Amino acid sequence: MPHQATIAGLEKRLFLKERELGALLEITQAITHDSSEGDLYKIYQFTLIGQLGVRRLALYVLDEGAFRLKVNFGTALPNDSNFLPAEVASWCHSPTCFVKELGLGPAWEHFELMVPVRQLESVQALVFVGTLHGDYASSEALSFLETLSNILLGAVANLRLARQREALLVAESAVRREIEIAQQVQQRLFPQSLPNNGHYALHATYQPHTEIGGDYYDVVELDDHRLLVCVADVSGKGVPASLLMSNFQAGLRTLLRQGVDLVTTVRELNHLIFRNAGGEKFITAFLALYNRDSQVLEYVNAGHNDPLLLPDTGPPQPLHEGTVMLGIMPSLPPFRVGIAAMLPHSLLFTYTDGLTEVFNAQQQEFGEEGVLRALVRNRYLPLPRLHQELLHCIRQFNVNGERFADDVTMLSLRVK
């Protein structure tokens, strides 16, 4: 008889282990399928009921600093029991605790035990169990319940992580598309060709620091004898800067078609930028109007790096006459248009501050002096070669070599 009792006990244990394995199989199959978080909790509930015979249980999971009710069956917990404060976890220092000793109140009297579910010594969930089935009243069975709950929590965490990755991929894709659109918009801002002819030569170089730069240049033939050149730099980078610069370009082209003078053009552009950016962003700009009949250059420098006018004879002239940067105030103070003679073989060199704000290992700046030295030394080169030489100079000077801290834009006009 004792031998038969031993066999019966072993058979019962084997039966219970089979049920536990069945429970694990239920959970793992649910994990491998495309289940929602709610589905996982339901499968956990049905597994406990069907495979382990649990009849009363409440699962609280730590979420945003409190334990929140995720699974509840066989109980009549009131609505105000949907969450428990995080300190409840510190009330139980053993693998299991009797609920009646925790002092949670009458709503909890149908539960017998609380099983803290720990991950890396931290309690992540609380399982409240009612009167246990006789087969599952052992500490071994409660340990398995904790293991099953841990598997569930891991599955939920992995599901959330997968959703976060998916959301991140969607967001990255949206950002990438936004960048592509902004790049396309920006490329359309630049003139597709420059009006090189028997009267003057032009060349532009643009090297963005990031995928979407904040520099802009334009060349517009107003009529047979007048040519407008513009170089501008918007504060900030990325899509917002690109959008603001597109507004600037649209406004400039509209004003040019209306035939207004330089002062009116600059004032209207300032008003446009301030209206669009609310004073939070600004644009530095240089606008110059060359008349080949009179051989005069009229210009306005709006807070921009001083372009350089190099006559065939005589010293270089920095072009600084103008006003403050555009967009920092609703109306500009009074300003004057600069005037300079631009005789044959003169060179107008305009650029943005990415060309000057380059530093060597001693933190010395290339600066306007470096630009002027390189320009005077190479001024009679063809304009593409001139720009290449300037880029070579700042690469040699730069402690970071090819990596510049800002966009680099150059626009040159040589009178023939």
C-alpha cells in the first residue's frame, strides 16, 4: 500500500507538472503571435482558470508609480480598488504574505495570499489569490504562479518596446520625408542657372552643414541692363529655417516683379519675416543692384557679413552700408542705400558666415581677414577656381578638416 501511495503521489505530481507545462505553452504561444496587450492579460487569466484551476485572482502591475489592476476575476472589487500605491510592495518581505495581515480593508477579505512578482529585486506586480485549489496550495505552486506572471510581464514589456520601435520607425520615416520635401523646396529656391554672358560672369557655391541648410542666394536679371544679386542666412537650421527662407524668396521675387526700389524691398521683407517668425527668428541678407549702363552698384547690407568689392585698381571695399538684420522688429529704423562704382574687371564677392567661422587648433578664427587674403591672392582666377581655392584654404585652416560648423555659401559677380 505505501508503494502504491507513492506511485499515486508521483502520478499526481506528474499530472500537475503537465498542467503547468500546458499553462506555459498557452502563454508562450500567445507571446509569439501578434497579440495585443489586452489579449495577453486575457490569455493569462484563461490559462490560470483553465490549466491551473485558479478561481479568484487580481493582478496589479506597476505602471507610472502605482500598481494598476490589469486582471480581475472571481472577485467583486469596487471601482476605487483599480490601483494601489507603490508602497504596498514594501509591506511584504516574504515570497508570499497573508492578505488579512496587510490591512487593506473589507474589499480584500476574499483573498488569501499576496504574491509579489519581482524582477531584479524590484517588485513589478502584485498577485492576489483567493482560496487556493488543494492541488495548488503549496509554495512550489505559488512560485510557479510568480514565474507565469513574470513571463506575462516580460511579454507585455516586449510588446510595448516593439510598439515604441514601430512608432519610432514611423516617426523617423515621417521626419525623413519632411527633410526630403524641405531639401526639394530648398533646391528650388536657388537659381537653376546663372546669367553668364558677355557683360558679366557669375558663380555660386553652396555647401550645407546639415541635410537642410539655412543659406540662400539668388540672381535675377531685372532687364537688359540691371542685375540683382542676393545672399541671405536664416537663424537656425532644419525645416523651420527652410520654410522661412522659402517665404523670404517668394517675397523677394514678388517685390522684384512689382519694380519697387531697394529700400521698399528690404522694408517689406523685414515685415514679412517678422510676421511669419514673430521675432523669434531672423535673417541676415545682402541685396545689391548692379546697373551696367551706369556701372554703379546699389546695395543694402541687412546685418550680413560685409561683402567685398575688389576694383581692378585700388584697395578692396567692404560693403557695410544698410540696416539691422531682418525680422527682429516689426519696422526697420531709417537707413540708406550704399552706392559704389563697379567698373570693368571689378569683382563682387558675397558669402555667409560659414566661410569665416572656421577655427584652427589654437582656436583662432579664419575670419574676414583670412577671406580677404585668399581673395586678393586669387582674385583673377576663373570664378569656379576662385571658390575652390577659398574652400581649400578653410579646409587647411580648419581643425576639423572637411567638417564645418555652419553652411558655406559664396556668390561672385565679375564685370567684364
